[in-house]
Amino acid sequence: MSEKTKVAFVTGAGQGIGEAIVKRLVKDGFAAGIADLNLENGQKIAEEIKNSGGQAVAIKLDVANRKKFIAAVEEVADELGDLNVLVNNAGIAPTTPIETITQEQFDNIFHVNTASVIWGIQAAMKQFEKFGHGGKIINAASQAGVIGNPGIALYSGTKFALRGITQVAARDLADKGITVNAYAPGIVKTPLMKKVAEDLANDAGKSVEWGWSQFTKYITLGRLSESEDVAAAVAFLAGPDSDYMTGQTLVIDGGMVFH
């Protein structure tokens, strides 16, 4: 590897937005650590990248497990020779009408979506210090973490919490040369979002088209987001053009939320 090759570790990178992020960062010159609970998916993407001349390694990871998260980042950093960017992209988004929420649902989604971000920050800090430099931590928020969306109380709650953690970490880690930002996608055409729309429709006894419409009818640009739209914003946060930006949530939702 060249001394100038930077390394990015992306969670939930086996499909959807995570896959698009990895491929964009590799296009921008990064070597990539592809972490996913589905190792087979991650390995397919890693092989595709390597066959195209890029550098990538896939690793199986349950992001809710702190010990495994820290170990996975260390393993990938050792194999690729550095760590410069960590993207906390993995998450789950079940529909959770308030009256149906159980303690098990609460514990699971907050561990996967929120606790994992803390584990990722800790893992990145350890490797940045080990390699003697700062770095960038990028967290997946959501439009639903800027404005509460109906029917997904737990998901929205995890993403509001994630934005707060991002702001605190930005302040706490600035003197270490570490920036911490978040990106907030809107309605993205991914398997995860398809399941959310279907679940919402089923809970309401409506069609799948109705489920999609509940999320898409207020998009100013008039179309659903592609994963590549989000990956472009993450590439900005991972690159040098965002060096003077920290503690922020970059909204990429086609004009659903305005600040």
C-alpha cells in the first residue's frame, strides 16, 4: 500500500447505502473495511472492489457488541495499515406504533442504532491514537432524527439521540484532531426502507403504494433518493473539503426538512 492511501471502515456495508458509500470512497482513493452482519454480502463487495483494482477487506460484525466492534476495527486497521475514517452506517428501522413497543424492541434498536455509534467512536479513537493522527467519524442519522415521523417512535428516537452524541463527541474530540459529523438521509430506495414501507402499510391495512406515499409525498425534488445521493454527501464528509466542519448533521432528503 502507498503511504498516502487512506483507510475507511464502514458498517452495514453489505447492501444499500453502506454499499454505495464503500464504492464511492474506494473511487475517491480509500482502501475500505467492509463490516456487515452478513459476511457473504460483504465479501462479494470486497471481491468486486479488488477485481476493479481497489483495496478492500470484509469482516463480519454485530455492531451492538462493543468488544467485537473494537476488535473488528483493530483487525481491519492492522490489515490495511491505517484508519482515517469510520462510518457508523449500520442500523435497523422497524415500525413501532407507540402502544405496541416492548422492552425487548427498545433494547434491541437502541443497542443497534445508538450504542453502536459509541462503540464505533471508541474504536476509531483507539486506532487514530495508535497511528498517531486525527481522523473523521461519520454517523448515520436520518430525516426522522430531525423531524419525528409517525409510526417509528423508536427509530426516530435512536436517530435524535445519535445527533446529540455526534455534537458531544465533536466537542470532546476536537483537541485530538478528530471531527465528528452525521448525515441524515431521507427516503432512500433500499431493502431496509422497502421493509419499513411494507410494515407501515400492513399495520394500517393499506397497500404498499400507500406505505411509500406516507414518506414520499413531501419530497420537494419529487423523487426518492438513490443510495448514491447519500454516498456523495458522505464522501464530502470523509474528504478534505469538510475539514472545518464538526458536530453537524448534513441532511440529504430531497427537501423534506428545511433549516
